[in-house]
Amino acid sequence: MLLPTLTPTAPDDPAVIRVGDDELSREDLVGAATAVAERIAGARTVAVLATPTVETVLAVVGALIAGVPVVPVPPDSGPREFEHILADSGAQAWLGQAPADPTLPVVPVRRYAKSWHRHPEPHADSTALILYTSGTTGLPKGVPITRQSIAEGLDALADAWLWTADDTLAHGLPLFHVHGLILGVLGPLRRGGRLIHTVTPTADAYAAAAGSGASMLFGVPTVWNRVAAEPAAAHTLSAARVLVSGSAPLPVPVFDRIRELTGHQIVERYGMTETLITVSTRVDGERRPGWVGSPLAGVETRLVENGEPLPHDGESVGDLHVRGPMMASGYLNRPDATAESWLPDGFFATGDVAVIGADGMHRIVGRRATDLIKSGGFRIGAGEIETVLLAHPAVREVAVIGVPDDYLGQRIVAYVVGDEVADTELIEFVAGELSNHKRPREIRFVESLPRNAMGKVQKKLLG
Ligand code: MLC
Ligand code: AMP
């Protein structure tokens, strides 16, 4: 059973989920989510506008109870993203909130509805969630994730982090990705613990959560950067049991500063939408700044160069492949892309380049492709932004890259060849089509782009 503690017979808990100032007891959650399940039973797929609200939690949990796959949609999506995600996923309705002018029927989520019907547990191999994630080019790809993968992934993390029903997790991450939704909402629901969602991930909000009993706090490195910049708030986190970072590389100076301020050595873990979390440091083991830990229980990893295995000697740098029971089995509607990354022997080619030590510790060196950018922990395809910018009448050529940034990890910079136009106009043009985090932070106007003899833009010469 995916969420064993969410049965009508489980003991009530007055504050099992808090999102901002809104709170659900276990009874509220089970009653209202089961009422959601009754409304959508038999649907093929539903979309949820994943705002940080208790309604989003009720919609997702309701669909999980009914066994209906959910597509959580970033609430600030632009028209291109809405259209693509709805069409590609085959969503039949919006569950709960909907964007203005919804093109699908809207099924309301009633916060105070109650049903105590017992739904049978859906098959473990059935799709629970379809998460969309960017590739180097084209529109985001859907990743169907089964109930079994989620259960395996969360149990492996519980083992590494000694995560139990006694934990209260706090974070303020978006509810449409692996980090904020699978780990951050389904994690505490599977363990039977509590969740405090802070709506926005500020240092003060994390301090307040720690002050009201949060034992675990999750953040992307940009969030830990914010916390490190606020010593008074950071001190409050000393009371927690464990701080966890993931979704992007945690800079060593941030690790060190958080240790000074809180006494905690951040637990770092590595994962992807396609694989869930596969590697982590352990709460009862060594944390090594700059390294992401060892494979979780049930996970195998290897380094490969030109098809040949590389030694795990702490020095050899190669393509990281992972295999484990929490992995998805392919992209939705994309057999070609699936065949490129899911290998015949069951390993997944992550696209990340890594080093593995003789002791099993992993260090992520970077990504093989320059066209995948990680900014603030969001994965962003350069090609998607380039396509939008090329549609602007003043833009003739464009190359989008991620440049190193102390706060965001990478920030999006667009190199543009074209007619005179204000940089703000181009940034707003992207914001009109795509989610906010895909806006370039900077536009650099150039006479021409560096190209090789074949005419291909040489992005390595930019930045
Ligand atoms: C942003 N701003 C811009 C801009 N972009 N202004 C001008 N031009 C641009 N291009 C403005 C915003 O409008 C805002 O203004 C201000 O800059 C700050 O933006 P913000 O979004 O509030 O904060 P920011 O510091 O940019 O974001 C930090 C963050 C966010 C940590 C809150 O990046 C975030 O939520 N990241 C989480 C990503 C995540 O969950 N990834 C997990 C993927 S799953 P104003 O005026 O509004 O303040 C995965 C698997 C795994 O990776 O391993 O977990
Ligand atoms: P996403 O699909 O958004 O889950 O992004 C997955 C990518 O995030 C991985 O392929 C890595 O490049 C990166 N990533 C996730 N966690 C870490 C980490 N702890 N250190 C370095 N990179 C990470």
C-alpha cells in the first residue's frame, strides 16, 4: 500500500499537514481526499494546478486513492506549456483549481467534504504521477511514475535518513517536481509523519518551522544559500534532526557556512525526475562536502566512457549510469528518447558526469550536455527558450546558456543577434510563453554567434 497511514482507521492527528496557515488533521485529509476520489473514479488522467495549497495536497492524494494518474502542472506555466502538458498527458479534467480560461472541465476539490468509503489499493505497477521535465531541445517530456517506484524510492530514503513517523518535515518547494511533491508530500504521508509546507522557502519561514517542531528540512542549494545568509534564522535550525539538500550541486562554502551556523552537516542526495533519488549520504554515515554519497539500498551505479566501464578510484571521470527499483521505465509518448536513456541492461544513462570513490562515495562533476541548465534547482532546456526567442521579430539568432552563479547555481543568459530591442522586452516575451523560472536573467547582444565549420553554435565559447 502506497500510503498505509491514510486509512480511515488510522489514529487521528490534529495537524498532519500544514500549508502556510492552513491545516488538515489526518481525519480531514482522509475524508476530503476520499471524497475527491469518488468524484474522479474511473477517469483516465487528471491535471492539478500545483499551487502550494492544501487543495493541491487533497487533489493529489484523492487521485492516488482513486488510482487515477495525476499530472501536477506548474501554476505559472505559459500557454505553450499548458497546451503541451494537457495534450501530451491526455488529461481529461482539471482537479481543483484551474487556470483562467481552462480548456478542460473542472472538477472541484471540496475542502470540507467527507467520505469514508474504502477504495481498493490500485495495482502497484499503475501510474501514480506524470511529471514533466525539460530535455535539451523541444518541449518537456512526461515521466510516468508508478506507485511501486514511489514506495521503493521513499523507503530507500527512509533507510538512509532514518526517517520515521516521528519526523515532521518542513520545506517550501514547488509541488510539481520530485523534490517538493514525491519526497516532500508523499514522503511524510508514507512514513505517517507530519508536513509543514512554508509556501515560500525563505530563511525566516524555515526558522519558524524549526521553531514549531520540524525535525527534517529539505531545500535546493539556492534555499540553503538563503539560510546561510541569515545567521539568526539559521541558528534556529540547530534544533532539527537533519537538513537535506538536493536537485543541484550544493556548493562547499554553503555546506561549511550551514555547519558553522547550525551545527548540522547537510545530508546531500542526488536524483532525477526519471530515476527518483538514487544516491545519498546517510544520517548515520560520513558527509563529505562536494560529494553526494553512496547508492541507496537496491541501487547499482557505474561509470562508463565510450561504452567501457571505468574504475571506481575517486579520479576517473565518466558517464554515470544508475539502476534501481525506484526508476521510471520510460518517457510518455517518446519511444526514441526512451531508447536513448534507458539501456537494454536496465541501467539509465543519467547524462551526468561523475567520479566514484573506492569507498562508494559519488561526486557529480557536471552534465554532459551544455543545453540542460539547472537554475535554482529547476531543470531548464536551452532549446525551449531559444525556440520562443526566435519567434520574436527582432531576434535573428540566439543561443541560450547557463552561466555559473553563486546563488542560483547557474543563471540563464541569452546571446542574441538581431535588431535593436530592449532586453526587458525579450525577457517579458519569454515570460509570456513559459514559466517564470525559464526567463533569461540577462540578454547579451552580439554581432554574431561562434560557429564551427558545420555551422553549429559553439556554446562552450560563450559565457
Ligand atoms: C526571476 N526574477 C526575475 C527573473 N527571474 N526578474 C527579472 N528577470 C528575470 N529573468 C525575479 C522574480 O520575479 C522575483 O521578483 C525575484 O527575481 C526572485 O525570484 P524568486 O523566484 O522568488 O526567487 P529565486 O531566488 O529566483 O528562486 C529561488 C527558489 C526557486 C529557490 C525559490 O528557484 C525554487 O523554488 N526552486 C526549487 C526548484 C525545485 O524544486 N527543483 C526540484 C526539481 S526535482 P519578486 O519581485 O517577485 O521578488 C529534482 C530531482 C531532485 O531535481 O534531485 O530533487
Ligand atoms: P530533475 O530532472 O529536475 O530532477 O534534474 C535532475 C538533475 O539535477 C540531475 O541529472 C543532476 O544534473 C541534477 N542534480 C540533482 N541532484 C543533484 C546533486 N545533489 N548534485 C548535483 N546535481 C544534482
